[in-house]
Amino acid sequence: MTLVLAVQAPGEPEIFASLQGEGPSAGMPVAFLRLSRCNLACTWCDTAYTWNFDKFDRKANQITLSLPDIAARILGLGQNRLVITGGEPLLQAGRLADQLALLPDMAIEIETNGTVLPPARLDVRVDQYNVSPKLAHSGNPAELALIPAMLDHWAAEPRAFFKFVIAAPDDVAEVLEIARTHAIPAARIFLMAEGTTSETLRAREKWLAPLCVDHGLRLSDRLHIHLYGDTRGT
């Protein structure tokens, strides 16, 4: 049994230790596992090498490893929390469930775009979901990115935190409408500025922070961008 991973250097899978840079676990030391493939195509995606194989060579940006090999690499990092990201990790949910069975003592955090329902045998092993529904400015059709039944599912899931990428002040109105329609508690909503440089993030956070205060929502920075820049394996 195998999983398809992204790479951080030629032939080197994107399995690494770092600090979680976003959302409710920001600042925590964790192991990361970045999987390849995605079912959406955000215009501003900063990990397009995991799915955009018109632009990025597939063979140079994907690697397939066995589940025992992946488990050994993760355990070798010495962390007690694993963040699984992508791409869209839940596209490989069945094999991912088998992977997590090899890591029974780790807390598990999955980052997802919220369009794929995790199967029960995976769901029972997950401690936290970071759900990032894609707004209109992502360039994805709403019927693909904002599926009502899936938004209702995640709103009712207490382990799920919502992280919305914000590029302009008007994007916040879209978030508020989604939250109202699907009864998403404000305490589980993070707004995060879109950007891959510290300068862009700081400029946008200047107007985003007051909007968070006004609407009772949480602000997420992108700590890894400030620390390491927009680089793989960080």
C-alpha cells in the first residue's frame, strides 16, 4: 500500500518537522506530511506543484512511498503531532486511514478544502480538521468549492475549524454569509490574509484585523512565511 506525496527537493518527499504556521495550532511544533493531488484549482495556490501538472512536471514533483516507509520517516522526526496537508489529502483517504493506523500515538490534524467527506475509518483517528472553503476570488466555481451539504457537515463537526483566505475586504462579507447560512460558530472561524511575502501579509492584516474585531472572528497569520519565506519543506 502506498501514498502519493509532494516533494521538497528532487526525490525527497515533503515530510518534515516545523512549526504549524496557520490556524488554531499556530506555533506548535509538528511533523508535516504533504500529499499530492487536488480537486480544486485556486488561482493563488502556493502549493500548485501538488496538482498543476500543466505547469509543474509530474515526475519531478510527485513521489510514491510505501506506508511503512512514510511512518518511519514521520516517527524519525520526533514529534507527537502530525499535520497532513496537500493538495487535498482526503482524495487519498482510504490509504491515509491505513497510514494513520501505523501512527497510533500521534495527534492528527488534517488540512482540507472541505469538499470531501472523510470515511469513518479515517475520521476516528483525526483530532482536528482545518477546513478552508474556497471563496469566489479563488477562481473555483461555487458548485465545486462550496458544497452546501459539506459545509453543513463541517459546521456540525466540533473538531473542525474554518480558515478562510481573504484577499480583499469584500471577501469578508462572503464569509459572513456562508457562516450565517450554515450556522458556523464564530469561535471556529479564522480569517487569513492571502499572500506569500511578509510585506503582503502585513499590508492586508492592517485592514483585516479591524474587520475581525468588528465581526468577532479570529485572525490567522502565516508564521512560516515570516520565518522561512515561501519555500517547500517549511
